[in-house]
Amino acid sequence: MSPMKLCVPGERLCSTEDCIPGTGTDLRHGYIFATLAGYVLRKNEGEELPVISVVRETEAQLLPDVGAIVTCKVTSINPRFAKVHILYVGSTPLKDRFRGTIRREDVRATEKDKVETYKSFRPGDIVLAKVISLGDVQSNYLLTTAENELGVVVAHSEAGAQMVPISWCEMQCPRTHAKEFRKVARVQPEYLQA
Amino acid sequence: MAAGFKTAEPLEYHRSFLKENCRPDGRELGEFRPTTLNISSISTADGSAMVKIGNTTVICGIKAELTTPPSDAPNKGYIVPNVDLPPLCSSRFRAGPPGEQAQAASQFIADVIESSDLINMEELCIEKAKLCWVLYCDIMCLDYDGNLLDACIIVLLAALKNAQLPEVTVNKETDLAEVDIQKKRRLKISRHPVGSSFAVFDDSIIIVDPTAEEESLSTALMTVVTDEEDRLCAVHKPGGTSLSGEKLQHCINRAITRNKEISKLVDKVIGSMKATK
Amino acid sequence: MPFDTRRIRGPEESQSPLLFLSPDKVPEASSRQGVRGNGDVRPVFARCGLVSQAKGSAYLEAGNTKIICSVYGPREIERKDETDMKTGRLVCDFRLAPFSCMKRGAWIQGSEERDLSATLLESLQPGVCLHRYPRSQIEVNVIVLENDGSILAHAVTCASMALADGGIEMYDVVLGCALGQNGNTCLVDPSHSEECGSWHEGYGENRGCVTVALLPNLNQVSGLNADGEMREDTLTDAVRTCLDGCHKLYPVVQQALTRAVKRKAPPPEK
Amino acid sequence: MMELDQSCSVLREYGSEQSLLSRPDGSSTFVQGDTSILAGVYGPAEVKISKEIYDRATVEVLIQPKMGLPSVRERAREQCVRETCEAALQLTLHPRSSLTVILQVVHDDGSLLACCLNAACMALMDAGLPMSLLFCGVTCAISREGQIITDPSAAQEKESQALLTFAIDSVERSVLMSSTSGSFSVHELQQCIAVSQKASEQIFQFYRDSVKRRYSKIQ
């Protein structure tokens, strides 16, 4: 196998007649140009033409986008919303922290008006959430946990021990056996190896 | 999800390594990162050096200027060290005037220069009460990955050893200074202070040469500076959790062996430089 | 002048020893001898990815000019405004280390550094795909460790390498080249003494400096900076010469970037 | 109500007064010989978003010199006092809030950092902030003859070959903070620590007495 082709930003990769532009590329005047320094990858994805993209050591997605699943840490709560720091987009860690907000009405899908934020999250909790909007000038990213798979994945009890989920809305401290309320995520099997 | 654990619960992540007497980067608790030294790379400076401890990189350039001696010590000169942590070296620093850490580091370096008698300040005087040298030792961090103070002391020492001052005479008739840049002399560096930094984890575990992440997770930091006669020039522990006398002694012993290692490195690099000239 | 309370202070005043040189011993601005022709750029040494803490970084050495650059971000903008919602923001900080020039510089950013920051920003901006980074900012920090002329031109090249090394999407790399015009001779990639030399002889006709920033694949000029007084035809010639100089840098930049990519990760599975 | 302790021979005369200012949440003065510090503590109060820490309080220490603006030296001292306070306070009880300690130098006649620490500790106690331990500052000077002088005056400091300041905790009598200048041997360091630990007993007893006297009046 010949070594993979490398490119730098600005390099012309091919014509649009040969490939479909993928990540790390830009379309101009019927040609596909690289926008990243990396390896040139052609992949056939069942379409007529292969997809051409430029890949680097980490995934290209750097910013939380609408629809992305993010892992975040709760920093503060009040009756109307919880503030979080976004740590991960998908499985890519972010180098810098982005702030997000989970509003009361976005905590769960049912009985939205009965949600109490302090019975759903506590500062320090690790939460899985989905981006619903990039927010406006004043606000941060808006996130939701209104799905079964979303919500608290790691939480510590008042005694400081890591708690075990016992239902979708409760977690228990293994040391004191005290129960605390949380909006618990039904953890998908692929995350269980942690 | 090992990476996930690291970001979400960094302290637990580090503890899990310390339990096994090792660290996330594969070092033992008492192991320093590889230290390298480069000198004379900046030709616009009168003396310069660059030190790398692991990823941490600092550069020091010395500029010598002429001024009048301080009024309370007319037969001495000045050394003005300043440490800068520009936003280039880490995302934790912002542009603008130096923050607390940079200021505390500058003061610490100034204290070490004074405490260790690194250089005889009278050597910097050209004519009593009239003319003397001021050595501006500007230290910049280019990559901040912890243990700034150790790196700063080494880089300062090496840059001072590398520095050459032009010959200055005061013209008797005009009463003005005359500089001859063809004739240069080196400074006499009488002492070899070397620092060793330690971080305390969970009030009991001591590690040497902490990285930036280890520094931020630790409960206390300490820097011990010794000279070549094994005397202490500074025991700097700005606070944090307490340390028993026994642990302190352990740190001092480690600092003494570190001094030998670094002195050897500095002498070797300075020596090789002189040999090639 | 209010003194700086955040730094260790030295004496109130001090002078560079260079001011006291006997007049006959002042080193003269020498013309280029043998080794480098007037139209030659200095050999450039470039490396990417030296600053471990940064998203991307680059170090560039051309003759004695030494520049380091790091890139952070995209990170959250602290004070957002309406335009930030659609495109990202590029921020540049250009600093000269206090020991980088013949005369010691101050720690506090001077007007020259602020001007250079602004020019650098304008030269880089057209090359970066900012629309891919809404609500966030990308920070470019440049420090000149040693100034031996043509710092703006090399800073542009160095910064664009750091951006590419950081995986920031760009339409093209940006390359910089400078030229010093002195009467009928023009010197490409002038050193510090060549830059100053032309001014030592006093103000004259057809004398000045030009810096050009080029997007080589798009063949577009993103930055053009000229000072001094130059005739129209000399200026167009000068810009053309600079463009050639930029193209000469391209292989060096390309090689440094691909090397950094290879070092960071092996090629992915097909 | 100035309380003086004249029985002490090692330390200079020292005294303290608490709750003398009405605006701060806690205040104190601490006098050692001619060195005198006035301390005020504000908090727990609201914190700037940029300085907010989600699981504990943010501590700030400001030292105002007697004359002029604070310089780099004050900044280094502030760091020492701040990190010592952080070790003593139970900060996790006040997440996302700020604690500010302001130390005004009234007069400096040596052992300034030690006096700052003592004043800060008294003021924190006065503010009623939960602490897991108390701390006190002791300065030792090693004279050119090798003699150890505790709590030196400015003149004695100038004559000394080394100057060591420690913060000692009240539970284990171990070293919380150490700041030194001048060079000294390992043996001298150990001696100074031992002397400081001994001197700290007196100061802690003084803390205890002054608190006892104060609260016995309230009953």
C-alpha cells in the first residue's frame, strides 16, 4: 500500500466530478480544497462517488453543535435552570470549557411543569445532555436531558461517595444508604466500561 | 472511557495512579522530568539561556544597561529579575499585566538571588556612586506545564553564567562613559543555587517536579533551594496543607541530590560553549 | 510616568551601553556579501507543535529572527455581540520579548506592538474559515524572541502555521515576505540592520519597506503594508518581488506541517 | 480593651483586639512589639463570575502597605497568607462565594508576615467562619553568630544572616507555610522550626484566652 497522501490547507484535492466533499474540505469553483492539514481520505459510502475528507489525530468536531450529545459537569442550580460546563462533545474532550444551560422545562419529557431542578441535579454531577440551540447573544448553549438515555451519569452523595442509580429519578449512597433525587440517565451499554 | 474518567474526575484519576506509586505520565513519585539546557541562542541579549523541564519551557535574556548606583549602596549594581507568563504559554493566563503567580515568581527569584549571594553585587559597580551596571533578567515562559520556579532558577543561573559585559571606562576629561564592545568579560558567579519543587497530594503523598495538572490538584506546593555547599537558600511553601518535619527532611535530601545533577548539567553546557569558541 | 507596581523595579533610569560607543567603533550597516543575493530570502527553519499546552503552535527562524506562536481555541467568547453568533472571532496578540531588540524593550505593550497585532490580524483573517466557529474565538499569540528584521512577514507565516497545526480550518495558508527599498537597490527579507540602515542615512527618495501577506493557492494578497516614500513603479515591482519571496517559503511551510501531522498520528485505516 | 501578655520573654509584647470595625464581618488588630496590623474580613459574599469556583469559596487576600501602592513584595506575601487561610478554612461549606481578607499595615517593625498571619487568623475567628484548624505566624532570625532570635524587630532583621517565617497549625503543630530569606543549614532550619513550634504554643494559648475572655462577658 502506498503511503497516505498528506495535505495542507489550500491544496486542491480534486474536482467535484470525482468526489463528494467531506470534513476538512471546502468547495470552490467546482473543485474541492483542503481546509486542514492532515491525511487525505477517500471513502466509498454506497454513493456513486467516494467522499473525500481530511482527517487529523482527533475528530474534527470541535464545537458543540445542535443535536450533539455532550458530557457536562453541573456548576450551579437555581429553581429555573442548571448551569453546566461542557467537557465533551461525543467522545472528544474539549480543550476549553464551554458553558451551557439546562432550563427547567428541558429536564425531562413528561410532567414538565412539575420539574424541580434541585431534585434533578446537584453541583458536581456529571450529566449527559443534548444540544438544542446555540443560544442567543446573552445566553449560553441550551441543553436538554428530556430523553431516557440523558441525565445524571455520575453523582456523589452528601457523604461524598459515588452513588448507584436505583430508578430513573433516584440514586442511593452505598455508604449511608440515603436516597437522593436525580434525573438519572439510563446508561447505554457502550458507556458501561468506565 | 479512560479519557472520560480523566477529564470528569481528574483527582480520582491521579489518586488511582498514586496508589500504585506511579504517575499518569509514567514517572515514579521522586522522578524529575528530563531537563535540557541551551545557552546563547539570543544574540540581541548580553546573556541568554533556555531550559526545558519536560514540556515546561522558559527562556531568559539578560540585557545590561548603565545607570547610577543605588544611593544606599554606592558600590553596588542592580539585578532586576522579572518572570512573565504570557497567554502564549498556557490557556490559564490572560494578556495584560502579570497576575499573582507571575508576580510571586518574580519576587521569589529576586529573593533567591539575594539569599544565595549568587553574584557579588559590587562586581557590577563601575565607578563608585557614579556608574554601575543594571542587569535586566527577563524570564519568559513559553510552555507552562508546571514547576515554573525550578525552571526559572536554572535558566537565570545559566543566563548569568553565559552573560558577557563590554568593558566600560569613565573618561576622565569628559566625565562620560566609554564602552568598548570588543573587550568583554564574564561575570563571576560565586554560587550555584538549584531549586526542587514538590507537590503534596491528600496531605501525605509527596511527588517531585509536578506538572501543571498535578499542581492544580495538589493540596500544597513547596520549593526548596540549596546551594553547592548543601546550605538552604530558600524553603518556600506558600501555604496549603501542613508537612511533618520528617517529610520536610526527605524533600531537602532530594533537593540536595538534584542540585548535584543540575550543577553538572549547567557546567557541562557552559563548558562546551567555551570549548567551541 | 506611573511606575509598574506589578513588576520588580530597577533604577529609575538606565541607558543602553550602545549609546556610549566611541563613534569610530559603531558597526556599520554592511551590504550583503556573497552568501546572500539581494533578492534572496534567508533560509527558514520551521517547526510545528512545540507548545504542549496550546491547540497549535509553530516556531520559525529566519537568520537571527526568531518567532514563536501559539494558538488557543476555539473557546467561548466572554462578551458576545450579534455578529459573533454567525462567525467566530480571531484575536491576535503580538509581543516583542524585552530582550529581543538591541535596545531593551518595555514589558508593557507599546503602540508598535499594538499596530503589529492589528496588521497581523488583518493579514490572517481572510485565510481562516471563521464561519465554522460560531460563538467562539480563536486566539493567536506571537512572541518575537529575537528581532533581526522582517518580523511582521515572518510572524504572519508562523501564525498561519500554528493555526493549521491547531486544526483550525483555513481556506489557505498565509505566507509573508518583506522587502526594503533603498534608492535603486532593493533587499528582500531585510535583516534588522538593513531595515534601520536605510533610515540612518536620512530621509531620501524611493526609500521604504513593504510587507506582503499572500494566500498562495488562491493567489490573493491578504495584507499589504508599505511605509516610506516609493515611486509607483518601484512599489509594484516591490510587491511582485515579495510575492515571489512568499512562494519560495511554501515548500518549507508545507513540509513542516505534514511532518507535524505525521508525528501526531499514524495514517488512519482506509 | 487591649489585652497584653507580659509574661512572654521570647516574643515581643503582643496583643490583639477583635471586632473593632463595624463594617466588615470580622476584624482584628494584632500588635507584636511595634509592628501592628489591622485586619478586616468580608464574606461569605457574592463572587464575581470569573472567579467563581463551583464547589468551594474563593479566598482573596489584600495587603495594603503603610505608604504607597502595594508592590510585587506585597503580592508574594498575599499569596502566602491566602494559601494558609485556604488550608485552615472549610471552604466547601460556602461554594460559589467569596471571602476577602484585607490587611492594613499600620506599622512595620519586623516580623511583618507573621503579624499578618496572626491578624488574619484572629479576624477569621471573629467573622465566625468555620475552620478546621487555627494557625499562627512566627518569624525567626538567625544572627551572624548563629543565634536564633524569635520575633525580631526591623533592626534585628537587618543584622541577621537569615530570616525564616513559618505558619504553624494548631492541631499537629506542623508547618503550614514557610517563607525564608538568606542562607542557612538544614540543622538551623530544624532548630528554627522547633523554636517556632514552641513559640506557637504561647500564641495559641493567647488566642484561647482572648476568645474565652470575650465570650465569658456575653453570658
